[in-house]
Amino acid sequence: MTFDVAKIRIFEPLIIIYLYYMLRIIGFLILTGFLGAFLSCDNELNVNDDWQEVPVVYGLLDPQQNEHVIKITKAFLGEGNALHMAQIPDSSFYGDELVAELVEVTPGGNWNRRWTLDTFWIHNKEEGVFYGGDQMLYRTQANLLMDHSYRLLLHNTKTGLRATAVTSMIEPIEITRPRGGQRFFSFTSLAETQAEFRTSPNGRIYQLIIRFHFAEVKQNSTDTVHRYIDWQFPNRKASFLTGNETVTYSFPGVGFYGNVQARLQPDPDIIRVPGNVEFIAYAGGDELSTYIDITSPHTSIVQERPQYSNISNGVGIFSSRTSASRVCQLTPASIDSLVNGSRTWNLGFVFP
């Protein structure tokens, strides 16, 4: 079975949880060290509390996908340099002692189907504060039902610890602009252009991405690489979880070319052939929305912020997501602006 490693990027928000524990340790060490030097006290102080097992979970279920991946690790506390401990795999990973299950819950509250998650490894995580070699994740194959909720059950067979979380599924998003069946989309207008969709039941946070597909062909060669670049728009929130609200994104059409210019570099050895544009609407659950609000960077002088987790007897986030897309071709005028326009003329685009 193959697995798209690019999807693992969704687990990067775990670093926020890890850093909370790491910085709490480091900050306390600095404070006690300063007080010890200032007071010239000979008394010894153990800054580490008794070890407490804390599972760390990050998982987003998507009812449109058949394979579901969850990252489950553990918070750590120990003697020595927290930065060094973070580089040790055993500090963060569970072994065979952890049993992870996904349980289907009917609208009436009854437990229905049940899946035991298998472990697998990825081998190309980028180096960083935390261990950057092989990474263990958990996954299962399951066709999830829109009107059911799903409960994650964790059980450490050695320590007896149990943790749990539950999430509802988000129903499909309806894209209303571009319209269904619309073949072409133009980015040549200086006036505001719009993309629009309707919210879904159980969806709270939404985002639009316009994805531009193109091919790169090396000069005097038939080697072709298919690529895309994304034009990302700010998150929007639904006022209610019942769905059917209209979310409208307005943007200058010519902004498309500014995004292309910012994301590509001129290369005289490459010819670029424009492809389709894809309008992708993403939706996330209420728990994910709250988690993003609390963990996002902010500019307030009050740096202390509340913790948020919907993991009972653990920390992290277990929620749901979904997406919808609509594909259009660029109008001939839009392609002409891409090939000859003042912002993108030197990027090697040609007419298809």
C-alpha cells in the first residue's frame, strides 16, 4: 500500500503542544537558576515533577477519504536539556503497548463498527526541534458515514492509561461560484471577482484555495514535470453549525498574476504550459476552529493564553474536515495575460 507523504504536513501543529511542555520546563529551569544565583542558597531543588503520562493526539477524519491517519505521541519530562530529549525517539513515541481504536457511534448513541489502528512509519520528516528521522503514525481503512460520529479510544496496556475523543462528520460543501458546468474562468478583470460556496452541517472554519496547474518542459527535451501553485485566502467562520450559510470571497482578478509572479522564478531553460485552475473549498470542525484560534500567533502583549484540547485524559485535537473542488479552464485572454503580461512575461509561459 502506498501513502502520500505530503499529507503528513497536517501534523505539524503538534509542535505547538510539544513546545508548551518544553518551554514550561526550560522557563522553570531558568527561573530557578536565577533565583539560586541571586540568593546564594545551597539548598537543592528538583524542578521535575513526578512523571505523568500524557498522550498527544492530532487527527482529522475526512468522510471523503478511505484511509485515515492519526499521529499519537506522548509528552515528556526528564532531567537534562529538553532540546536534547526532544531529539530522542523514545521520548515521544509509544511502543506496542498502545492500542488505538476508532469506534463508530450511531445518531442514537450506540457503538457500531470498530477498527484497530495499525502503525506505519514515514522516513522523510524534515529536521527540526523534535526528532526528525523515522516517524510512527497510526492509520486505518474505513468508509465513514456522514450522520455518525466517531470516537478515538487509546489504551496503554502497560500503565492502564485510557484516553478518548469524539468528533462529528462534516457534510459535503456546495460550491456555487464558479457555477456547475462553467467551462472557463477569467482573471483579466480589474474589478472584483468572486468565488462562493455554502457551508456544511458541522463545519465551522472554511478556507478557499485557487490552485493553478501547469507543466514545465525543459528546452530541447521531452521531460515534463506537472506542478501547481496555490493562491490561499484567509479563513472564514460559519456563524452556525447547521450549514447553508453563504461564504463569498472577493478578489481582483489580476491578483492571480501577482501570485504566480511571487511563487515562480524565471528560468531560461524551462517552458511552462498553462493548465486548469481548481477552486478548492476546505471545511474544518468546530474543535479544529477553536484549536487554531488558540494556538495561532498573536500580537497582544499578554502572551499567556488558555490551553485547548478535546482529548479526555490527554492533549491535542481530534476533529473532522472535508473539501470540494471545481475545475475550470483559463479563458484565452487570461492565458494571453499570463504569456505577455507585465508581471509574468518572463516566466516562460507559452500558449498551449
